[in-house]
Amino acid sequence: MVSTLYAALFYVAASVLMIGLAARLRRYASIPVPLLIPTTPAPTTRLGVAARLAREVVLFESLFKANTWTWVFGWMFHAALLVVAMRHVRYVTQPVWGWVVLVQPYGIAAGFALVAGLVGLWARRILVPRIRYISAPSDHLMLALLVGLGGSGLLMTYVAHTDIVALKGFTLGLLRLEIRPLPADPLLLLHLALVIVLMLIFPFSKLLHGPGLFFSPTRTQVDNPRQRRYRPQSAARPLPLGRTE
Amino acid sequence: MAKPSDYIINAAPSDPLEIPALKPGAMAGCKPFVAKPEVQAALGLPGTLVENWQAKAIEKMGDLLNSSRSLQVAMDSCMKCGACTDKCHFFLGTGDPKNMPVARQDLMRSVYRRYFTVTGKYFPWLVGARDLTEDVLDEWYTYFHQCSQCRRCSVYCPIGIDTSEVSMAARDIMASVGRGQKYSNEIIGKGLKTGNNLGLPLAAIRSTLDSLEEDLRADTGVDIAMPLDAKGSDIMLVVPSADLFAEPHIQGLIGYAKVFHQSGLSWTLSSYASEAANFALFTGSHDHMREMARRIREAALDLGVKRIVFGECGHAWRVAYNFLDTLAGPFDFLDQDHPIPQHICEFTHALIERGQLRFDKSQNDAYRLTYHDSCNVARGSRMGDKPGGQFEIPRALLRASCNHFFDMAPETIGEHTLCCGGGGGLLGDDLMELRAKGAQPRMRALKNVAVEHGVTHMAAICAICKSQFGSVLPAYGFKRDAILSVHQLVGNAIVLDGSIQARALQKAAR
């Protein structure tokens, strides 16, 4: 019963995530950028722009210029998230790929770094008056969701182990469109439920900041107006906005 | 009218970027005059708030979201990390939390979420979504006119969200439903009608130039032309109209004329395109911006010039450098061997590099100088071949023409530079309180080099910066005339062939 419910929810969440995200990205790509507005000094070549974006993605360059603590916590969280996600690949592959095995020991440490980064960010959100001022309930809930995910994961690793072999049976089953039994362990069910929620809200929330960077003209445009005439993309009709009446 | 000094509390040396305590509502009462119906009408905009303004505003917002990717990405992508919260000079100067860039964006984002997102429609309390009410409109009018569109926040945003794009869109929306800003819309109206923002007629421009020619002859003993509408000239110079009458701007114009004279190239101003500053950048109206840009193209064609050079004006240079070709191009009729368009600083710098200019730096020994990077030049354009040339080239001119030059603190110059507090269409007397307080970070940085290095004057290459500092400097304990044009210093030091100065130098050398 629980297995069927979770399997169904996973399929729904995965569809919402993929379709929602694809629609959003297609919309961004379809909206023209009428003028050249890179934040200068900006790279003068496409290669330079790729390097600028790489620095933003890997090092959070602009954030580093802005605020040391937000950068420390934010970078720690995102880097840890990447490692943790890599580690989790073992739950959907059989046999487990070599590099996933190599990542394994770091994945454990990353779990703590992930939660620590989130707690740091949350502390700033509560303790720094400027950031408290700009926070909506959804901003706190997002952090709660992620802390819940990381915390339940750590608890399963260190305190209350779940039947990881059975879980892997369930996830591999999902990939083959088969419903296999999921261990009815409360911590695991919580962890998976939070994953499902995260997938569902991704295309409709500020989590879009990740993809947004790649469509942000101040960072993606080349500073070369005197070498090459800038002409905005032909007036292709932007995809529907999904305005709610 | 209140004086800037009425608002200033502290002029002692201090941290220019000191973060103030939050003072909610501190600037809620500070808003610019609303454009009168006839001003709006001249721009094809409704004279007063239209009856169904709310629906119209939402419709306009939808149009803008469909035509400006930067706006759509800004509305969706902010994760409220707070990186920008202490970056706006208006926040640093006022403490009003709505002057934090993210909070300013949120004024629009809250409405966007209500009308354009599922979460905002069904769970407004969760994501901070709200209806576009008359109160919200008032708040927009107040705080989107407390943004000078300087892009400082965009440097620090991890996603590259540019608040100026949001404030331009908000102003565009407000103007389209009948709530335009008096200052900017009056100026755009004058520009579209007369070719310049001051509404100066041809005869007034000519008589100014005539008297400048006379002064220059008396000062240098050389006949330096100040041509207007001279067909077939090599270069058309486009200057902010303030260069034609205001101090210290006009001293910069004299500097340009001396440089052109020494270059041996012929040049001219245009009466048809007698304005470099394109105020439609501030109101977000691409139609008006295109119309002002088109005048420049027409004038260049009509005069048959080979090159276009822009005078010292920050927003003008952003529009010229980045937008002119897109809006009014192609400029294939100009000489392709030179940058199109070119900044006067680039022009002068090239002459210096080639050894074509001679300077007597001692002419500027009365000044101990620093340089204010103007925001839209710093973060919205470039000079020279390499990124950052916009910082190096003006400084190279100052170093070539002055003996005493000192930079302000690194976190307050270059890409980190602070707005003067008067950009983005906020230069009216109606916003004097905002202007005086917004200048605080820059004034503190200046104070620090004044104490440390004995700096007495600050040079700039923007007409708005010059006017704004002329107004607010006294409030911080500086003389009104402590702000100078870069080409004023170039012009002071330049030694023209055959001039009185050249003969005096020769004599001294013997």
C-alpha cells in the first residue's frame, strides 16, 4: 500500500519536475533580450562568458564579492549537496559505478556540511535584521524542508538504519516500472516524502535560481557592441506566461 | 526648497560602507512630483491615472515579462540570500529597508507572484504575494523613484539580477497608466521636441559657443573653433546639454575643443542632436529611447561626418556604447576604422598614446585630485579594447594632466563605485533629501582621502554626477566647486601649438 503510494507519487513528482522545468526553461529562452546589458567589466568573447558563468557556478564569484558569511554557508551547502547527490547515485544503479564508490566516504562528511551550511544560512535569515526583513514564510519553509531532508538522511546513516537493500530494490524497481516493497520505516518515509515535495515545488519556486543564472543577461551577454551589432533575437512569440486570472 | 545641508548629520571621517540600522518607513514620504497631464500627453501617455489602471498595469507587466528576459528571470530567480541588502547607496544613506535592492524588487515581485504564479494566486501569504492596490502603486511610485539605476547591486547578485531593469519596468508600467514622473518626462518631452534636454534653441547654443571661442582666444592666443552644424566635418561631437551652460560641465567642453584643435581633425556639434543624455533609459521607454537615438543617426547623416564622439556623460555613454547601434543602426556610413561610437576620453587617450598632446601638469597644481567612477560608465559600458578600460582610461588622462592624483578606497571605486545619488532621473529638487542622503557613501570616501592625502577636488565624467555633487558637496563640508570635469583638467594642462602657454614654456626652458 505504502509502496504503491510512494511509487505513484514519485512518478507524478518526476513528471511535474521535468515538464515544469522544461516549460520554464523554454519560456526563458523564448523571451527576447532587447538590449545589450552585461554588468561590466564583462568578457568580450563567448569563451570569456563561459568562464564567467563557470566561476559563478563553481565558485559563486559574485556572492564572494558581496558577503563572506553568506558565501561560506551557501557554498558549503551547495558543494555538499553535489557530493551527497553523487553518493546517492548508488541507490539507483546496479552495479554501482566506480566513481560513486570513490565518492562514498566523502558523501558522509558532506551530509554534515550540508546541514551545517543550511543552519548557517537559516541563522543569518533569523539573526541579521536585513535578511529577516526580506524573508517570507516560504523562505523559512524551504530551509526547513532541506534541513529535514539532510537531518533525516543523517539519522538514517548514524542512528536508525533503514533496510537499505530493500530501499534499493524499491528504487531500481521504479526505474523498471515495477513496484517493489518499500521498507515502512518512518524516517525513510519522511526522507522520501520530502524529496517528492522538493521535486514538486522546484519549477514553481525560487529554486529556479539555478537555471535562472544561465538566462541572466547581465552575466551571459558578451561585451562586444562595437565589434558586432547586437540585434535581439527575431521576435519569436514568447511562450505563454501561465498568468493566473 | 530645502537645502541639502538640512539633511546631513555626519561629515566626519568614517566607513563609507557602514551598514545602518533598519529604519522602516524612513523615506516613505519622499517622492518626486507626478508629471502633469500635458507633459504625459506630449509623450503619448495618459494624463492622469486611467480608470481601469489596475488591469492595464497588470497587462503592461505581462507585456514586459514577455519582452524582457532580464525582468522575467529577476522575478523568478531571487532566493533572498541578502547579498545585495547592504549595497545600495540609498539604503546606506537612509536605512530605509525598502531601499535594499531585493526589497525594492519585491515591491514588484509581490505583485508578479499574485497575478502571474500559481503559488501567489492560491497561497499569497506563503510567498508574500499581494494585490496591486492604490497603496501598492503609491509605494511603487515612491521607492522605484529612489533607485538611481546604478547597477551596483547587480555586481554582487549571485544570479546577476539587475534592480535597474526592475525599476525601469515599474516606471514604464506606471507611466503607461498615467502616473509618470515629472522630471524625467518633462526632459524627454523637451528632448524629443528641441533635440536637447534643456530645450535650448539653436541661437542660444550658437551664442554660448561664440563667447567660448572669444574666451579661448584671449586665454591661449589661438583660434579654437567651436563649430555647430558644420557639414562635412570629420567628427560629430554629442554632448550632454549641461556641457553648454553649467559649471563645471562647460569647462569640460572647453577641454574637448582644445583636444580636437590639437588633433587637427575637424569637428562639430549638432543642433538637431544637441543632447547625449537619453533620459528614456530612466523611464524604461524603449520607444522614446529609440527616438532620441534616431536623432543622433540623422544628424550624423545630415552633417556627413565620418565619426561620432560622445562627451562626458555617464548614462549617455551607456546608451551610446551598448544601445545606439541596436536602436538606430547600422552606422555603416561612418569610418569603420574608428570605434563607433567613441568616448571623448578614448579619443584623448589615443592622442596621448601617440604623443600628439603636450601637457604642462603644473597648471593643475592647485588641485589635489581624486576620481569618481560614474556608475553607468563603470558597470554599463566600456572604454578601450579591454574590460575595465572604463576605469583606466579616465585615470590615465588625469595622471597625464595632473601631478597630484589619489584614488579613493578600492571598495568604493571601479566596479564597486557608488552612485553620486542623483542618477536615474532623480536629479530634481523635489528629491533633494534623497539626493543628499544617497551621496553619503561617496562623500565619506571623499572625506577619507581628503584627510589622508589632502585631496581637494574630485573629477568625474558624467553630467549628472557633476550637477549632483555641485549641489550636495557643501552639505558634507566641501566647496561647491570641488567637483571638476576630467576634460577641464586636460584642457587646463594641454599646451596648444603656437599658444601663449607654449611660448611661455619655451621662454622658461631657455
